[in-house]
Amino acid sequence: MIERGKFITVEGIDGAGKSTHIGFIGDFLAARGRQVVASREPGGTPLGEKLRELLLHEKMHLETEALLMFASRREHMAQVIEPHLAAGTWVLSDRFTDASFAYQSGGRGLDRTRLEALEAWVHPHLQPDLTLLFDVPLEVARERLDATRTLDKFEREQGEFFARCRAEYLRRAAQFPERFVVVDSTRSIEATRQTISEALETLL
């Protein structure tokens, strides 16, 4: 019997610092003998990457946006997450369903029950083993974004939008404390990675 791999997700509002640490997480696990595949949402598959371009750059109805997010996620589940976990590989995903609750429900105001129904349909029996939620004040997130790159349609949203996203992320973390670790990403890289390492050790 092959031992099932672990599923780790990395979450946070844009500018929270996720990207700075994803490579570290993969290297940390690989150094401890785990096979790791890193992926992202929306995206992670050829179809998902096409949907990502639409989702990040095209205007669309809110419900269309949510449905396309979950369509990309279903493909991601079928092509990447489920097969690798079954083979014993650890899967590290930059965003998963918590992001839909944060952005489409918290940020955009979509009725949460609609996302719960989609979640129950697309992955009824799978939740992350660990979710690292990188949390920073809004002004820190905006400063980081403005200094780094051309912004997509989500990143161009106003502060109130991200305040609602952040609040929904923290609500989810309080609802599911058994899998969430909230990481204070305002600290130094070294201090932040110490918290990450301690969380990862709990799975090893």
C-alpha cells in the first residue's frame, strides 16, 4: 500500500508574501525525503492555465467567475491533485477553494452558500491537510504589490475589496483551525520561515 501524499495549500490576499515562500516550502519537504509537486490556482493544467488568463484579465459576471474558478479546480483535481496524492506525492498548491470564498464571496459578495454547494460538488471528500494563510495589513500588501509587477484585475481592486477578502480568510481560519496556520507575514523572512517550518513538521 502506498501512503497517500499530503495536500498543502498557501493562501492570502495579493501582496501577502505567498510567492516569497513557496519555493522554500517545496525545498523543505524535499530535503526531508518527500516527493513534492507544486501547482497553482486558477491554473495548474493546460486547460486551467487558459481559464486563468480569462479569469485574471476579462470582465465577466460574478457567477461566471465563480463557476470558471471551480471548473479550473475540477480539472486541477482530476489531472494533478488526486493522481499525485494517490501516488504518495505531496501536493503544494498556491491557492485552492479558500481563495474562492475570500475573493468571490468576501470580496465580491457572492452568497457563500453557492460556493459551499460548488465545493461539495467539486471536492466533497478532500480538504487540505495544511493551509498556510499569509496575513498582512492592507497597507503592507498594497505597498508590496505596487512595487513588483503589472497588476491583474483582482490586484487592481480597491482597499475595501481586500479588507473583505482578508476578513473572509480569517473567518475561514477560525472555522477550520485544525488545518489553518495563520502566518504573520510582516515579520522578517527568517522569522516567517520558522513558523512555516514548525507547521510543516507537524505533517512529517
